[in-house]
Amino acid sequence: MITLKVMPDDGDPYEITATTRDIATWERGNKGASMAGLVSDMRAADLYKVGYLAAKRTGRFEGTEREFTESCDLDVIDDQDEADPTQ
């Protein structure tokens, strides 16, 4: 799915993976949103929403979505760079 490095202002960086559960929740809350659109035309606001959902689900963040956006930087980790063991 989408792996993110979260760099909070007041803590150590950590990685989270937004799974289909997080993306489906984001789609339901945003008319016209789709996983394909998220991947092909990634907007920062949408990335923060999906990252927030993943961070809440995994227990890595306790605050509101606004607090997450205002206190954390995000970096997308490109999982495609890793070798595919099935090749």
C-alpha cells in the first residue's frame, strides 16, 4: 500500500503503512476520491488524511487530524525500490 515516514515535531520519526482499510475510509469521506487517483495524482492534503488514519489505527497518534497535519512532516517511502523476491 502506501508506506510513510512520519516526522513529528516533538518525537522520533516512525514508519506507518496505510492499508486498504485506511484508503477505503478516506474514499468514503471524500466524494469522488479513489485509490487510483491517490496514487497517480497524490495531493499533500489527501496524503495527510490517509497518513492520519493509518497513524490513528496503529496507535501511533492520539490527536486530531488537524493536530497531525500541523505537527508532523511526511515522506513517502517508495516500496517499489525494494527487490521483488518473486522475479
